[in-house]
Amino acid sequence: MAAVRSDGLRAALLRTAPIVLLAGLVGLAVPLALKVSDRHDQDRQRVAILAAARDEVTSLMNISYATADRDLGRVVAGATGDLRHRYQVQRSHAAQLAQTKSVVTGSVVSTALLWLHGSDDTARAVVAAAGSDSTGGAAPALRHYRWVLTLREVGGRWLVSDAAVEGLPS
């Protein structure tokens, strides 16, 4: 009788052990998969933020009196809030740039993400850029800039809400 019970218990354990083991593995795999998914989402956000920062500084660093309306339109397209409003006003006065024959050209050297707040969809990035400014036919001088940008996610896009050059251009 004892042998029958032990055989029945052994058979029951052999039948349920794979199910218990599978449940345990699933229990471990789900949180791990969610963590990997979160990491991918953060990486995608980081790439999108840095691309938006790079694009906006490129737009800010490339404005010519000859194409001012189009150039300022690019700045407005990548901006939100007060920054957007400020450049919309400047865009309405684009014809005045023709009087000074101002040309600003530059390029982004590097970008970095300072912080990202997922709870309110804001981020801060720093962008190093180099460029030159010539006004009224003056010889352009190469300068280096450190831009600090605040970005907000608006309608699924990262837009710049504040942009400032930190320190003096060198």
C-alpha cells in the first residue's frame, strides 16, 4: 500500500514539476522583458531628443538675410512656447535682415542629454557648435558655442521650448 502511494506521489510530482518550473520561468521572464522594453523606449526617446536638439541648433546657426523667411521658418518648426513665439515675431521682420546683410553659418559638433523627466515629458540637452557670423560684408570669424536647450514632447515630437548660448562664444 505504501509503495502504491509513493508511486502515485512520484507520478503526480513528475506531471506537475514541469508546469511549476514553466510558471517560475515565466514569472522571471516577464519583468525582465518589461525592463528591456523600457530600456528600448528610453533609448528611442534619447535619440529623438538629441536629433531634435541637433536640428534646432543647426537651424539657429544657419540664417542668411537672403533666405531669412525660410531659415526662421525652420527655427519656428522645431520650437514651442515662448521660443516659437519669439521667432515668429522675428520672422515677420525678416526683411530688415537684408539691410545688414547678416549671414550666420555653423554646424553642430556634438550633443549630449543632460536629463530627461519622463513624468512631464521634458528634457535638457547641451549642444556644442561652431560657426561664423558676417554682417555687412565683414570678414567672418569662427566662433564656438555651447547651447543649452530645454525640450518638450508635444504631439509625439520633441520641440525646443528654450535655447540659450551659455557663456561667451569663443
